[in-house]
Amino acid sequence: MASAGNPLRRVPKVDELLRRPALAALLGSYPRPLVLGALDAALERLRGDLRAGRGDGRDGRLAERVEEETAAELRRSGGMRLRRVVNATGVVLHTGLGRAPLASEAVQAAAEALGRYCLLEVDEETGKRGRRESAVAELLARLLGAEAATAVNNNAGATFLALNTVAEGREAILSRGELVEIGGAFRMPDVMARSGARLVEVGTTNRTYLEDYRRAVTERTGCLLKVHRSNFRIEGFAHEVGIEELAALGKELRIPVLHDLGSGRILAEAGGVLAEEPLVQASLRSGCDLVFFSGDKLLGGPQAGVLVGRKEAVERCRANPLFRALRLDKGTLAALEATLRIYLEGPEAASRIPTLRMLLAPLEEVAAAAQRIAEGIVRLGTKGLEVKVEEDTSRAGSGSAPEAPLPTRVVALRSGRLSAEALLARLREGEPPVFARVRDDAVALDPRTLLPGDEEALLAALRASLAP
Ligand SMILES: *Cc1c(COP(=O)(O)O)cnc(C)c1O
């Protein structure tokens, strides 16, 4: 049906296109099906345009156009999804950006374990089958003074496992002030229901007393549960029962006491923003049966749910068939082991853990970085861009220390041409993508959450995205 004058006849063929150097190069960088998919889509758009009479292809630039669109599409969507980004949001444990970045020792340990065979479940002396998490368990017990320890996939898993082990088919007593939603579809009542424990709420939203728990105990009670509020506070006319009191009541009535700590601070020496957070060791000293927390919040390790406490309670959790479903993979175990070994060296070594280093970075250090970055941006010579260093606050994130002020200095960018939202969107689309926040009509770049190499990457990405 195509006549001699039909512009559709000028559309280049796929195999011709693939022989062009630019497309051949794309085949070296992206999997073939992705290149072919992007190429097909570009050709389809071109045919649509020609059919609609937009252009006739006589300029001979059809192949170039297809080539450019294919390359642009692959740059946009063909690369690794889990690739590096620059976190300039000032939110240290940013759930959307992967929470805790690992210490370099932990990264190396994980890479080694994943890329090779490792001593995962064999004992090197006897050659017999061992427990995959035994090294991590020993380190945790030593660091925290716990009778026993283990670890699973995340703290949601630890909560689920602990409740299912201790209180399946029985009642779990929890204060109404601690019926929390952590975010990402983790609501304590829902997790409890799935674990098979029946929730018994006591007290009121703002006030719960020891007597409330005592009165709720019956022969059906499986455990007393305390949950760290993590992401909010109750202030004013308020009362809650501390873990010491609750653990004592559990001991008196012979009922297991569980403590979901969420953020899991184990660095006793640290002040500042960390001083706000309950210490895992204090919870253990209270004598409760099981304490659990995340590996990738204040601990600064990989995603994991750490369970520590009484030997009998930990062993029961390990013997639960669900333990197998929640078990950690070798890469995570290696990263967790390496992270815990840093803690074992003492409080100074903890600065090698990026999460802690960022949270404890002195204001002068952050301010100096902000100044350096601001000067770097000015040197890029971007016209119409106002660059200022301003006061602001960073946040711990992931529901850790929600109220603790973390003073910072940000580089505030105001563009004459672009709204702050538009500028932010450009930065997100850059390479590497840069994440920042908007405040007072400015894009605020917080150096607190920059990792080594990020300053340079940030400037390079800015140069590209601010080019007119
Ligand atoms: C964060 C949190 C959880 C969930 O932990 P994940 O490791 O994200 O699964 C559970 N409980 C509390 C109190 C938390 O703060």
C-alpha cells in the first residue's frame, strides 16, 4: 500500500539501525531486549508522527532521531534501578533511599561472602553442621551482655516471630499508647493478629499504669508487650509504664515480657541526638525476656531484626518453623558480623559506621562542607541561581529520635527560572540522581548525609542539570 511518496518507506530498518555505531555501543551497555524495546518504541513514535503528517523524513535525519530517542529512553529507564543516588535530604535513615549505608568493612564482608563460598553453616574445626547466625549471636551477647541472641530478616519479622513463639493462641497485653504504626504497612495490631496472638489493649492513649496491666492478666495471657513509640511522642498529661516495672510484673506473675525497641541504639557513650533513644542494654538489664530491634536503624548495619534476651526465649524463637522462613542470607549476616565487630573495638571505632558518624557530626564540620559546596556551585557559574548557606535541621529518620533537634547548615538554591519543585525534579533526574528537600521556595542541600565522593558527584550532577 506504500506508494513511492509514502514517507513511511523512509523509516530505517532495525538491522540497519543496529549496525550504526551509536546503537551498537548501546548494545554494549544495556541488555539486548531492553535496547530492542526502546528502539521499537522510538520507531513506533516516528511512524505515528509520519502518518499524522508531522514531518516527511526528507531531511534524512530519521535514523539520528531514532538513535537519540533510544539512547535517551535507555538512560532514563534502562539502567540499574538500585543504583547510587546522592542523599542531600539531611534524613540520615531515609527509608526510601535505603536506610543505613554500611561501613566499608561491612560492604567488603558482604561482597566476599556473596561472591565466594564461606563458612556459613559448618564448623571449621569439626566440619559439622553449625548455625548460620552463631558468630552474630556471640557478638551480640558479648556486646550487650545478653544471655542469648539471634537475628532474622527485619524487625517486623522479629516482632512477628517473638509474638508467634510466645503468645500464639493466647493474649498479648499492650498499652493503648503504644499501638503504633511504623510506616510501610507495619501496624502493630495487624502484625499481632497475623502472629496468632490476641491483642488486649490496656490503659488509654495518654495514660497507662502498672495496675492496668495487672488487671488484664488472666490464665489466657501469653505475654506483656512494650513497644517503643519510635516516630511520635505523647506529652503533657501522660504516663507510661517503664520496661523495668513491666519486667518486674512479668517476673512476679511468671509471664514473658517482650520489648520492641525499634531503633536499637547500642552505643552507650554517645550523646547528642542519640541520648534521646532508649538503650538496648538498659532494656536487657530490666530482666525482660526478649528485646528486638532493627539492624538498619541506629545500629547502622544491614536490614535485619535482632532478637536478644533470655536463653530459653531465644531458643524457642529459633526452634519455631517460622525462623526458617525469616532467616538471614549470608551477605546480610557477613555485613552484620562486620558491623558488630566495629562496635566491639569500642566507642571511638563507631565513627566508622556512617549512620553514627552522620548523626554525631559536629555542626562546624557540616557548616564547612556547606560552605565548600556553595563555593563550588558558584564556581559552576550558573547564572540566575542564588546560592546561600542557611540554618536548618537534619533528621535521624526511620522513626528514630523524632524530636531530637539536629542543627545543620544547608546550601539553599533559588533559581530565577525554575520553581524549587522544578529544580528538585531536575536534580532527581540527574546522574547520579540527587535527593534534597524544598523549604521557603528553595532547594535545600544538607551536607550531613553526604558520603565520601558525594560532594564531587553532587557538583557534577548540578552542573549537568542546571545547564540551560
Ligand atoms: C522500625 C520499627 C519496626 C519495624 O522494623 P523493620 O526493621 O523496619 O522491620 C518495628 N517496631 C518499631 C517500634 C520500629 O520502630
